[in-house]
Amino acid sequence: MRREYSDEELKALILNFIMRKGRWGEHYFPIDTMANWLGQVVKNNGKNIKKKVKELANEGYLILHKGNTTASLNPRLKHEIMEYIENNLSDVEQ
């Protein structure tokens, strides 16, 4: 079921998606594919997903690869990422 997410929930949803795929460090995932998959859950078809990916990269949680078309989680911030997901996705299905 689609629903609207707050900015923090959307960021946590992105981090959780990449974490479930096991994409840490040099093992990356295409951003377009992620936007399509998450677009099935997010109410506005995932239009904000790419914007939030860039914000997460600027905050250091994500590492962008291949001309900013793929992303992976920053292994140096593993504990902070797990904490961020727990704090912001507490009421959302994980």
C-alpha cells in the first residue's frame, strides 16, 4: 500500500532497502532500480528518492559510484546507519 513518508522516514527507507540488499562499500546498487522498487511503496512514485539519495551521500551515509548512478552504504558508519534506521522506521514495516 502506498503512503506518504516524511523526509526522515524516506531516508531511513532508502538506507534500509540498501542494507537488506547487503550493499556495503564497493558492492553497490543502481539508483534507478532502487527508485523503481521503492516507487511502488512511496506515494509520489519515488520522485523524491533520487533527491534523498544525494542528501544521504552528502551526509556521508551513502557512497556514490559510476558517475553517481549507483550507491552503497558507507561501512565506516555502520552503527550510525543501523541506529538511524531504527529511530526513523520504528512504526513502518521493515
